[in-house]
Amino acid sequence: MESVSEAELRGWVKWFSVPRHFVAQPRANREIAETIARLFKEWGYEVSLQGDFYNVVARPVGAKGRMALVAAH
């Protein structure tokens, strides 16, 4: 986490927290999901989008065994 600046985190939160409705604005939700997925891929994770609402699932490459689940809405 030392490599992530406070300004960078604030920028992502501001961009990701735009008002949107998951049914009325599917394009906005898809764009944000795709951006999050791209970031995880850049950081070396295996990424998939699941379901109608584009849930992002990111796993470390080659991960085995128990893992922690981090989720947000």
C-alpha cells in the first residue's frame, strides 16, 4: 500500500462514487466495473466479471487455498 498515494485513492473514490442506479444506468455500472477490472489486471490479478451487474472478481494469479473476500456496494 505504500505505493498508493492518498490523492490517487481520493481520485478513484470520487470517480467510482458517481450517482448511478444499477438498473436504470447499466452502461455507467459496466464502465466502472470494467475500469476496476482493468486496474486489477494491471496489478497482476486474474479477473472475471460475473452476473448481470458486472461483479468484479479478482484473484492473485495461481492462488490456492483459503482466501479473504473483500466486497463493497
